[in-house]
Amino acid sequence: MTDIHSHALPFVDDGSESKEDSVAMLKEEEAQGVKNVILTPHYRPPFLKEKAELSDRFEEFKAFAKEKGVEANLFLGQEIYVTDETLPLLKEDRLLTVNGTKYVLAEFSATHRSDVTEAVYALTLEGYIPIVAHIERYSYLTVADAKEIKSLGGLIQVNAASVMAKPRTEYRKRVKKLVKAGLVDFVASDVHFVRKNYMKEAYGYIKRKFGEETAEKLFVSNAKKLTE
Ligand SMILES: [Fe+2]
């Protein structure tokens, strides 16, 4: 599997407070069956590290992880909380897309209605391909909104924990509706050191409910565009 959303880069957000914890997170990813991990630190207050610093820290950590026996392939991205400043910052090359591609992992408010479709449209106009992070958390979005996001050229990610009804059953309900409608592109861990990794369980669940072909797309093949 490829995990396109994780907080395993240490010291840069609320994901991991030590290099050892980060290595443990990556070894757990391997145990879950994940071979490629995209590290996507938050870009939202108070976590506002930019591309240059994150790239340096990534290279340093990658060397450390290898030394400690991590075999998974590591890539760098950023989970960007979208505001009016996002596009200018991307254009100034100050934020990270996913692994240097045109894909942008985009986060929105879970508590306040935000115009996700408008933001997706604005990003695609500039040539970016936004991936809406854990869409099941945005209770104000309908299946029709998700369809609109897709028709505008955006992509959709859900969390493995949500597939397993963690922390809320309503998350799973939304995930199932969206997968059934063929609107989900990726399942990812969004793992933090203090949160359990559900990639393997979620793969099994999606395979049982929707078939192996769907599971392969959501956990394996769709992500190839981001890492190859
Ligand atoms: Fe995240």
C-alpha cells in the first residue's frame, strides 16, 4: 500500500515529538503492509513551517530512518489548511505539493462551513490537483458536493480510521456512501504518534464490502501517480 497522508516527520507539527517515535510509526506502517509513505506535515497555525525548512528536515530524517532499519520508501508533502493565502504561497514555491507533483493535499474546517468546491476550482485553474483530505469530517458537505469536487478535477481522500468507524460511526457512514458512489480516490492513515494505524483493517473492510478491485485502487494503484 501507499499511505498518502501521515504525520510521521518529527518536530514539525503535532504528529511526532521524537525521531524514535517517528521510526516506530514507520515500522508500524510496514507492519500494516504500507511500502510507500508520504509524510504530510500540517500547514496551519501554529504549524507554519515552509518548504525550504521541511525539505531539509525531511532529508535529515530520511537518513536517520534508514540507519534505524526503516525500509519503506519515504516521500514529502504537506497537508495545507486552505485559506486565501494558499494559492499565493504555492505560487511563490513556499509550500509543498505532494512529492513535487501538481497534487496538493488540502484540508478544510470540520466545524465551519467552508466553500470547498470554490477552493478546489481556484486551485485547478492554476494547474494544481487538489486532494480533499478526510472529506468525511466535513459534515456540511453532501454527496452532490463530492461529485462537484470530482467534476472540477479534485480528488478525494478518506481516513482509514474513519473506515473503521473511529472515532465516530457517522464517519464510516459517510465513507461508505462516498465509496459506493465511486467518489473516493484514496484511503490514508493520517497517522499521528498518539493515534492507532488502521490501514490493514481498513483495507480488509473495503475489500469485504466493495471488492478487491476497489480496495486495490484506494490503497495501492491510485497513489502511484503521486510516487512514480
Ligand atoms: Fe492530517
